[in-house]
Amino acid sequence: MLTLEDLGIGGLKIYQDDKLYRFTSDAVRLSEFAKVKRGDEVADLCSGSGIVGLHLYALNKEAIKSVTFFEMQTPLYELSLKTIEYNGLEKKFSAVNKRLQDIDKNFYGKFSLVVCNPPYMRADSGEHDADPSVAACKREIYLSLEELVFAASRVLKFGGRACIVHRADRLVDLFCAMRRYNLEPKRLQLVCAAEKEPYLFMTEGVKGGKSGLKILKNINN
């Protein structure tokens, strides 16, 4: 069933469909972690229904110049279009229905900030969800971690930032891929459940940045 949900900030609302993948608190945490600079042109990769880019905009309306959603699954892409239209954001928001591996060259080097809440699990790990569209959002079936980082690096300007959220046990995988594609990790924040080890992390990498990682205080649920 199609629903229209209030973000609780900025007077904005987002369309969701209970037959499709619904966003989690990880997406909201990422939008709060990302640091926006005035005039930023933002690419939201693996955007789903558009929660990260929309919430980021709600937090930074005056600073953000534009937001572009990139989502390969057509039903989720169409939800993001409905959300853009409902909120009257056509002048600042756009959406692209395409695999990240196939992004048009006119997007290369265009963006100053990338945000991404990607599939967390390897394609060959564990039992897949029965719904293929949900499985594609959770697992690297159509997009590997390596391909994601490569795409982020391609669309970023030199000096641009990529903010990514991922599972804690994939941190080394992500950092290695980031360095391979000239994204130097600069900030790291871990998310922990009460009295337990970290299960999630958020990081920011700078394209062409110098080495030097700042580790922020953990977030405790």
C-alpha cells in the first residue's frame, strides 16, 4: 500500500510502499553524519525512495544547490519522482533510473558530495529475501562494493566528499576500495547497540585527500 510519511523536519513528506523496500534509521543517521557545504551539488547513490537525499536537504535547505537521485529499480525511482513532485522540489531535485555501472559521462566529476546507503551483504552470504526487489536492496546482487566506490569516485569532483554507511564487519573492505579509487577516508563514526560492540559505521572520504582519519565519538542506541 502506498503511504505518504512525514519526515518530521522541514515540512517535507516522502512516499513509501509496503510492497517495496522501506528505509531504516541508518539512512537518517547518514544524512545527519554528512557535512554539507554551501553550494553543494549532491548525488544520492542507491537512493531507493529518496530518503537520504531528502532528509539531508531538509537539514540543509539553504546550503544545498541540488540533489540527484540514482536508483536502478524502477518502482523505487518512481516513488522518488512522486516525492519530488509532492514537495514541489522540481527545481532542485532530479532522479536517474539507471545502474551505477552505467552512469552517463555527463555526470562524471559533477558532484561535490555523494551520500550512499548501499546493500550491506555479499550476494553469496546467507538466505536471500523472497522478494527479489528487497533482496537487491540488502545484498550485492547487482552492485558490488567495489563498483559502488568506483561510481562514487567517478561522479565526484576533485576534493569532493563521499559519505557512506555500512555494516561494521565490512569496514576494511570499504576502506581498501576507497583508497583504490582515490577516496581517502577522513572521518569515521561507529554506531553501537547498548552495551554491545559496534554494528554499523559511517565514513567520509575525500577524493584526492591526504591521509589522516578523524575518529568521532561512538553513537550509542
